[in-house]
Amino acid sequence: MVVTDWGAVKDRVKGLEAGVDLEMPGSTEGKTEAIVEAVKSGALEERVLDTAVRNNLKFVRECLESRMAERQNKSEVSDHPSGSGFDREAAHRKAGDFARECAVLLKNDGMLPLQETQKVAFIGEFAEHPRFQGSGSSHIHVRRPVSPLDAIDGRKITYAKGYSLDDAGNNADNTDHDANNDTDRDADLLLAEAVETAREADAAVIFAGLPDAYETEGCDRDNIDLPENQNRLISEVAKVQKNVTVVLFGGSCMALPWVSEVKGLLCMYLGGDHVGQAAVDLLYGHANPSGHLAETWPLKVEDNPSWLNFPGEDGVVEYREGIYIGYRYYDKKKMDVLFPFGHGLSYTSFAYKVFKLSRETMSDADTVTVSCIIKNVGTCAGKEAVQLYVGVPDSDVRRPVRELKGFEKIFLEPGEEKEVSFLLDGRSFAYYEPKIHDWFTESKTAVIEIGASSRDIRLSGSVKIQSAQELPLHVTLSTTIGELMCIRKGREFVANLMAGMGMGAESAQSGGTASGTSEGTEDAMGAGGEKMRRQMMFEMPLSALAAYGVMPPEALKGLVESLNE
């Protein structure tokens, strides 16, 4: 059954014809009548309406049967073919598997995993009430959410609340307190209790992150900051306890001003109703972190590529960052970031070796296989997300330094090694070209990289691509000599022209040292004279060839006509 978003339908009859079965929040006045009239007039075939009605009734039946199956304690699947009945306990355990698999170990200065014999302080209200899902329409009522405190299982754990989530809405600087303010006084008491609890432990784990009010449906975030009461708590605890790990909950990146003050950092994101058990399993090494970031974490919100353009003016926003979003922007600008795209640590280590390409040259119709060997050189089993990036550094258009083209997550026992392979085709090296309203692969040398993040490249090689495609170019007297290099006939003409002027066309295009330079040019024009000469030539319009006496006007006209044939 196809159901719409709330208020998304503009024309209910056309929606039915396109396959929409159910409009939400329900048909408004006039829309039902419009359907009836469309059927009566023949504008809408009755069989289309019948299909939508049948899909709705089937959905209602399956929901009722699923509910009955639960009440009768049937397992996994119900009797009808759709199998919509399910085992809630099995789903609950599977949620834990997902949470363990997706959590990202951002930092570990030797503190993790924790030892079972350690006395550990769990600090922060998220230890008791973790944020494990989004709010708004994505909010789900779950039967049995598991918190980190629920999962301690007899370990030597002490707990201090540390901060109140009820105070999270105030993100101002709370360092100056009014003694008569009950909220500030309560916050001071919670902080003092947490500091003392941490001081008496062997290690402290602070559970922090973004409350519901900080990221919710229908509202854009105006900052990436944590609540100030959490930032203050972490810094104060770090002053008395050298072994501090912070566990983060939230749906997106966060600014972490205290990151250098803690030894461990584990991001659980919004890990589902079993996230507390998953967090404890990861902290104590019963599971090995293997998630990698699907986003860049900037140092501050102002570093974001959309900072100057969003939210726009007068209800209109222009996406001026273009293709430079996320890691494409940060890598192009060589900006420092908090954590790069693809970053994720493990309790073991992996070696990358034996980089291979199945071919060194290819056409845009060919494929190339890229492979390498990954070996677990650590002491425990773990998974690594091997990432493949492609770049075209000598492109004729603005392109990112590298773009992710594939990744493979593999499991390795200590000492085990496996080969990882990727298949790339011409489309893998293409960019979208508005001139042809399609993807275009340049005849260029592409760089292929394999790494553990966009900033942790371990292996690389290159492949030379000869594309059968050529961009259309309508040549006029205003066309520059450099622009002619985009078409075969143009390249041939430029090669002959450069040879006649004592410059190699290839050298002129690349900016390298030209052969046959006339004696005395460098002395007459300075050390940069030859470079200037080449650049001026490539920026010169064809009309200048007549103006400088290189070609007669009639010959130039004939050249333009021949290049356009």
C-alpha cells in the first residue's frame, strides 16, 4: 500500500492514477467527490480505484491478523502469506545487533575497553534515560527500552546523575550562578556529586548528547553545541579523573570543546531500544566497534559549507555550495576537522597492502577491478570498513579531490587476511555535464585510492581513461584557443599552431617547460615570461589570430567552418 506524507497530495485523481492508495491525514472536503465524479465521467478508470481500495483493505486485514497473532503468542510469522506477524523479542535483540554494528569509536587513548575488575563511575542522566530515537513523527512507543544502567549486570558501577535533561533548553553560559536560583543550585549539587563520584572511581564514563529539543522534526538546528550543563560536567570531571570516556547520543555531528580532555569517545547515534546494552557491550569489549562516520564532524558550525547561504532570505535559499558538501568541501579546502568522513576506530588494527589494478588504461566502456589485501594485525577479532575513492586531479571542470565510490565491511580474526575487490566502470569517473544533460567521462588520468577514511588513505594508483565521448562545442571567433582543446579537431589545430610558434601543444596545455623557446625570451620578459606567453595564448580568442597576423581573415573564417563540421 502506498501512503502519502501528510498534506502532500495536490490532485487526488492524478495521485490515484500514479499509484497512491491512501492520502493522509485523510481526504479533505471535495476530494472524495472529485474521485466519484472522475469515475462517473470516465476520466478515471474504475479499476484504478478498485486497486487502491483493495490495497487498503488488505493492509487493514494484515494489521488485524498481526495483532491477533501477537495476542495468541504466535512466533515470528502469522498464518497468512504476508508474514506480518513478528517476534518482538527477536526484533529487540536484532536492534541490539544493529546498535553494536553502527556505533562509531571516535577516540581511544588506551582507556577502552574497560576491565571487568575496574570500579567505574557512570555519570549523566542519559545513562538512566538514553536518547535512542528521533522525536516527532519518527517517535516509536517501545515496550522495553534498555538503558546503560539496566545493562551493568553486576559490574562495579557507581552512578551520578550529573545534569538534568530538563535544563537542556538553556544553552547559555552557566558558569555564573545566582545563589537564590533553585535551578542553578540544583545543577551545582548534581555537578558536585558527579565530580566526587568520578574522583573515587578507577574510570568514569559520561553519557551525554543531544536532547530531543535540540534536533526534532520540522526544525533546522541553528548550532551543533551540546547543552552547556553537559560541557561543564565533562570538563569538571576530567579535572579529577584522568580516565574519562564520553558516550554520545544524537542524530548528527556535535561540537566537542573538551575533546582533548578525555581519553575515549564512543558515538552511539540514535541506536534504538537496545542501545544501552550495546553501549555497555562495546565499552567492556564484548563487542568490537566497527562503525564509520557517514558525515564529517567540523570543528564548529561556522565551518559548514552552507553557513553563509542557509537559511536564505525571504523564504528562498540558494544551494551555493554546489557539489562541495561534506567531505568534498573540507578536503578541497584542506580544512581541519574534528573527525573526517569515514572515520572509525577499532580495538584491533588493520594493515592495508598489495594494491592492484586489473588494467592501467581503459575506455569509458571498459571496467577496471581494484583490489587490495586487508590483514588484522591486532590481538582481537574485528571488522574494517574498507573505502574506495576516485579523483580526477587534472579535470577541466571543478571537481572534488576524491569521491567515495564503494566500501566493503569485512570481518577478520587476529592474523587473518582477506582480499577486497571493487569494480569500477566509466560512470564511476564521470561528472554530470549540463551541456549534454547527462554524465560525462573525461579523457584523463584518474587517481584511485583505498583508505580507512577520506583523510586516511592507505593505498593508491591511477588509470588512464580514453573516453569515446566529446562535449559539443560550437566554434566562433570568440572561442578561445584553450577551449578548442575539448574537441579532437581543435586539439590537432592547436598542436600545429603551437609547433609553428616553437611550443609543444602538450607542454603549453600543462604549463610545463616548452621546447624550442626563442632565445632571449626569458631575459626580455623575466623569469615568468614563458609561462605568461603560454597562458596568454590559451586565453586568446580565435579572432586574435587575424589581429596578430597569424592567419588571414578569410583563412580564419574557413577554420571556424571546418571546426564546426
